[in-house]
Amino acid sequence: MNVPYRIPVAKPLLDEREADAARRVILSGWVTQGPEVAAFEREFAAFVGAPYACAVSNCTTALHLALKAIGVGLDDEVITVSHSFIATANAVRYCGAIPVFVDIEADGYNIDPALVEAAITRRTKAILCVHQLGMPCDLARVVEIGRRHGIPVVEDAACASGSEILWDGRWEKIGAPHGDIACFSFHPRKVVTTGDGGMLTTRNPDHDARFRLWRQHGMSVPDTVRHGSAQVIYEAYPELGYNYRMTDVQAAIGRVQLQRLPEIVAARREIARGYALRLQGIAGVLVPHEPDWARSNWQSYCIRLVGADQRKVMQALLDRGISTRRGIMNAHLEGAYLNRDCSVPGSSLERSEAAQCNSIILPLSVQMSDAELDYVAETLGDVLGRRAAA
Ligand SMILES: *Cc1c(COP(=O)(O)O)cnc(C)c1O
């Protein structure tokens, strides 16, 4: 069997509803941060159960503002993982601070809470944990360590819109938030998209007020207020800010995507179950583990290969019409980090490095059919020379 087309590794779910939303905003005459952004923020806050949500241009800028809000500055240290998209570590450096990398857990791709405490120094200003590939990290333990040491926790929830965690006996959405601030991405590679876009959620009104100031050049009176005012108003710029705005066109698309999110997550969870069933019999393939206190949105489905060459397997799959990606990168192995010391003395990042070399991300989109799932699983078995047990 072969497919006459290529199965993409990911595909956003967008149609006439998003197109209509964008059209409505374009014809309204107000296209940048305005009423649609405000509505998207309200709806997102309600969805994740957060008191405050602030929309920004992407998750990288969200992470920058989150770290800045909790006071991360020059030569401070932020404990995080190297095993993440490079934006996680880069945001720490935008603050002039040093990312301090700890290794991931043995059976997943998230920070190992057991290694966090040994990385704490007098200069530690924050713990930046990642819900990698949509799988919640062990927040209960990370937050407990942070509380005990008086260190704020920022959640890189870029991939985790719609993921859930069991918290004090109740299922809650990632972003409530359980740490101090959570940051989301709406890049097309995530489960819902606005083209590019980001969101910060918090329970702290002071943080939220700062995000709103900083995303708009530190401007004291936003243009939306001046536009609607019967009085002449002069704005002031009391402190350094940025242009990290989301546009109303993006927000209108995001509002439609948010309505679809529950069905998208349900469909992705069904496909992940389908993969687990189909792959479990293939020797040399380890399927991802979901702890019983986590419900992933399965932003990506990342398997481990045991005793097979990652690149050869990926090429053989591509030759047969299946796009894959290698596992998550490690920032510390990239040129931008090579000459910097981001390590914890006496520790290694061997699990992070192994995961980059032996894991691959399989195609997962809501549009995938059962026949395509069968095809991916069968082809993977063929390529590995190991048939699934019937
Ligand atoms: C995608 C991603 C980011 C960056 O998100 P952008 O919206 O593209 O800036 C940050 N962290 C993680 C873990 C990501 O996967």
C-alpha cells in the first residue's frame, strides 16, 4: 500500500468560519489591538479559568514579559530545560539573565522536578517549566518547590492550550494558572492558531496591568481609549515598553479557534489512543506516557526509537509519503548557547541529549483518517523491519 500524497506532520484546522471572522474585522475599519483582542482575552480567561488574560504578538514575547514582571533582570538565574524550542531559553536571555538547564524526566520530555532543588542558588529568580508537546509537566512538585524557596514559577504553556491537570482532586485547564504566570502560543504548529499570537494568564492584577502597559510601548493611555474619548487626551510613556501587540484580525480568528478547541482536543486524544493501540506491538517503539494526573492535548505525538537510526527511519517514512520531525531540540547544543555556561555543576543533560537523537514526531492532525493512522503504523513497522503483533 502507498499513499499518492504526503501526510503532513501537522495541519491547522481552519475554514470559512475563521475567514469570515477575519473579513468582519477588516471591514470594520479597526484592525489592530481593539475590541476583538479584548473579547478574545475574556473568552480565553474564562476557558482556562484564569482571572486575567492578556494577548500579545506570540509566546516568545509573552515569556519575555512574564519573566520581566516577576523581576528577572541582569545576571539573574532562571531554572529551565534546554530540551525545548529555543524560544524558552531565549526569553530568559532577553532579560539579561542566565538560563540554568536541568535535565528531563526518564519517561517523558518535561523537567525532572527532582533536579530543580539542586539548581537553586542565591541568584535564582524564577523557575520556567515547559508543558512540552502539550503534556503537562509535574506542576504540583514544581510549584511546591517554588513556594518553599519563595521562587515564582512561570509556565511555558506554548503547546498546552486545552491540556488539563488534576489539581487538588479536580481537573483544571493548564493556564489557570497553577504557577504565577502561564504563556501560550497560537503559532500554526500548535493546536489552535491565529497565524502568530500569544497569551499571558495570571491571578495577579499587578502583573496583568504591567503586561498591558509593556505590550504597547509603555503607553499610559491606550489608543482605544483616546479614540473613544470626547476629551483631548495626551498619553505618557513612564517606562520602557515594546510593540508586542496582537491584532484584531488575529484575535477574531482566535475566538473561532477557541470555540473549536474542545472538539480539537477530543479528536487529538482519540488519534493518540489510536496510535498507542497500533504501535504498542512494534518492538523498538516506545509510545509516549501520559501520567494519570495529566490530560494532554497531544500537540505532538512523539515516540522513542530503540536500536534504530532516527534519520534513516525519518527518510524511509518520507520516501513513503509520511512527514515526521525529529524530537525536541536542545538549546545548549546550538551555536547561540555553545560558549555560555548554563549548566548546573556536577549534573548532565544526558536524557535531554538522548531524547533529541532517538525520538521522532509522527503526523497528528484532526483531519487524519483511520486509514492514514493504519498506514503510518504499518509503514513504521515495515521500516523498522518489525511487524506489529497481530
Ligand atoms: C512554539 C513554542 C514557543 C514559541 O512560541 P511562539 O508563539 O512561536 O513565539 C515557546 N516555547 C515552546 C515550548 C514552544 O513549543
